[in-house]
Amino acid sequence: MAAMRVEVVYATRGSLDAVAVELPAGATVRDALVAARMKEQGAALGIFGRRVAPETPLADGDRVEIYRPLLADAKEQRRRRAKARRR
């Protein structure tokens, strides 16, 4: 069974944690998180910007991304700014 390399990434405001891991063929996003010692904690997950489930199988060279929750809804922020300009 061939091994594959994937990168697991979690970005915060001030830093970026990126860990390259080697996994067996057929590994899933959850397997990559365990190998990288990163916790999903119910966070949204993705591969190259596309949301995926933890059970999603990986391919060699994938970049697993752990998305942090948004601090503010972008649509709501735009509505507030537009409303303030109308005044």
C-alpha cells in the first residue's frame, strides 16, 4: 500500500499552523487530523477551499484546512454599513 503526503492547516489571526503528514492510501480527513495532532472540535473542514466531511478520503498532495468560526457575518456587516450611510 503506497503512502501519501498531505498538509493539515489551521490559521488564526496571528499565525498559521501547518503540519505535513504521511498517511497510508485510503486515509480520511479525520485520519490526517489525528496524525497532525490537531483537533477538529466540530469545526468546518475543507480540502483546497471546498468543504468536506471528516470521512472524506484523501489524495496525495491534498491540503486539509480547519476553518475557524467567523467572528461576524459578512452580509450582516454590509447591511449595517449601508443602513448607517443612508442616515
